[in-house]
Amino acid sequence: MSARMHVAAAVIRDPQGQILIARRPLDKHQGGLWEFPGGKVEAGEAVADALRRELLEELGIVVEQARPLILIRHDYPDKQVLLDVWLVERFTGTAHGAEGQPLAWVWPEALADYRFPAANRPIVAAARLPDRYLITPEGLSPLQLMRGLERAIGEGVRLIQLRQPGMDAADYRALAQDVLALCAERAGVMLKGPLDWLDDFPAAGWHLTSNQLREMAGQVRPLPEQRWLAASCHDEQELAWAAALEVDFVTLSPLLPTASHPLAAALGWDRAAELLSRFDRPAYLLGGLGASELPMAWRIGAQGIAAIRGLWPAEPSR
């Protein structure tokens, strides 16, 4: 097998939130498909330096702020690639196809309408997903929960898991309808529950428990690509099941000891980094984290953080 080609790629976001994509020349590998701009990392070159060089050469822009987003290994029949993907959040200059390549600024939710190489599918997911994943706390009345979600959305939360394990099925389903109505066009909602509920909530994504993930080993993805599918993972085997099921993202936990799961063995940052280095889907770290740990999560290859207490908004002072 030939050496794996190391490529630096960029998800470039403009101030309005649109993302830049480029169309590959017809005479190149995967020609005619759309891609995230970038190019080969030269021997001995730092990835950040390669990214700046490639974007200046290809697009005529100067990168001012960027951070790691996702690392993907992919094997095509004719080549093997390592995609080192960074999120570019600030740049100077006006992007143009310096090599004659067509460009398009696209809203994140419209990326699914474009044809990308197979290796880019996790990048499309990472580009669309936020860096915080709020999990709802237990013990609140429906009114308290809805008010808290309204505050969270106002504070910028864009992905919410409705987790209410102590609630009976009928009450959960009714609450889910209210939450979906509250979040419509403002935040994505992930529900939990039996898979025979899937068709009853077409506007929701679904978050599989680790037990559901285990039971579905060897089966096909239960949701169409247009709906988010996620899974709770705690070890390498569960991550492998999640990848085989073609989930869009996972939570990896527990990173640190938590009050809700005091006896669970914590992964720690080093073990989480090791697991993520071999996993090619967006992953949220969960367990004892708050927004202040986001930079560390990004550095070890995570999409961001998931949290209950760490992301639930405080009650307004009176």
C-alpha cells in the first residue's frame, strides 16, 4: 500500500456563517466533485503553515484565525488520504479561484445538496454541527424546562438533546412535541427512545443509547441522511459500532468524574485523545465539562463538548 497522503483542508466560514467550497477540476482525482479548499502538507511542514500557504495560493486569502476541526483517514481504491481539517473563522482578502476553480459560498444546511468525495462526508457533518451540545437536566417541571431552553437558545445553543429518563413515555412524547415547536428553525433537537417512534417525529434527530447501539451492530442506518443520527459511546468497540452504523456524530464519555455518574471510570484527556485519533466522525466530549474546556476539546480532535450542568443556563436574577 502506498503512503497515506497528508492533506490540510479548510472549512472557511465568513462573518455571516456561510462556508466556502470549491469544485475539483475534471482532470483530477474525484474531478467534478465539490471539496473544502486545501492541499498537500509537505514533508516537515506544520499543518497550520501548509493551510495558510495553500489558501493563499488557491484563494488569495490570508488566514488570521483557525483551529483544528476533525481528522479523517480514508481509503479510496486508488489512494489513501489523511485529511487534517481546520476551521478558519477569520481571514483577510477576497476569496477567488486563483487556479480557475469555481467557488461557492453555501449556508451550512445546504452543504448536503452538493456532491463531495466520500472522505468529505464527516467534514460536511462537522461543518454543520455546533461546538456545544446541550443535554437537558432532570427534575425540572415542563415549564422550567421550556424556559431554560429559551434562555439557552438565546445564549447561542444550537443543538439540544431531550433527555428525561425518569419521565413516562406519554409525557416524554408530549414534551418532545413542545420542544420541537420551541426550537423550530432555531436549534436542532435530538430525541431518545424506542426506534419505532422515529416516524412520529420527522423533524427530530435521534440519539442512540449505548445499549441500542450494541443491539444494532451489523444493521443498517435507521434514519435517512437528512436527519441527524448520534450515539452514546464509552470505548473503542462502541465507537467502531457507531462508525459502522454511519452515525453523524457521537458523545464520548465520561471524560471526567461527574456527580451524576460518580462510580463510572473516567477516560481522561489522554485516553480520549487516543480514541479520537482513530475515529473519523465528529465527537462531543461529555462528563464534567463546561464551555471553558472547549479549546482543550478542539486540540484533541473533538467537535466540542456536551454537557448538562456545564451548559444549562442559570436562572435570571430578580
